[in-house]
Amino acid sequence: MTATTATQRTAVATAGYDAFMAICPSQKLLDRISGKWVALILAALGSGPDCAGDPRPMRYSELSRLLAGISQKMLTQTLRSLERDGLVSRTVTPTVPVTVSYELTDLGLSLHQMMRGLKAWAETHMDEVFVNRATYENTTA
């Protein structure tokens, strides 16, 4: 853990949160929500594969099918961290077998649109990124 001086702590408290400051806790939050699976879960939750619908509760199995390549362990860990941060709520329905669904909280909804936009941006501009990568590789080789 990084030691902080009283002056640094006072600066953070006075300025509010400033992610550009090394001791600001918002850096850890940015690190968490910028992960691939977090971004995709928040973008997908309740919207389906095209992210066109309104957010709605989704079962674990729906999310698992939608997010190609995510392991069961990673999906579980990511959903738990989102629940702990208050972005997702988990509802257990006592059926046989037990039904577990996940839904965005108000806090999660405030991030949902941004993540959908980020996903759409990546899909729209991927060809340009490929061209730029190829150009860079050819000029630096």
C-alpha cells in the first residue's frame, strides 16, 4: 500500500475525487469498470446480443450464452464484484432448480448507456484500427 502524506490526503479531501492523483480511490474503480468482461456485462445486461433493448433482469445462463468466451468462474467473479460495487443486484427465486437473475441497479443503469456506446464505437471503428495497426507495423519494421 502506498504511504500518503497528510498534505496529499488533505488535497484529495479538498478537491473531491481526482483520478489523475495517484492516491485517489477512483483510479481503482476506473480499473475495475474498464475491464473487458465488466464492460461487456454492463453493456449486455438485459439488452440482448444487439444491445438494442431496454435493460431487464437476465438469468446467469442467458449472460453466459451471450458472452462468448467467458468462463463460468470469470462470469461469477465479475458479477460478484459488480454486485459488491452496487452496479448489479442479484435475485434468487426458490424454484426447482433455483433461478438466479441479475439486474442493473440505478447506479449500474447510469453506466449502462456509456458501455453500450463504447461497445458500438469499438465495433464501428475496428476496421480503421486494423488499418492503422498495419500502417504502424509497416513503418516501424
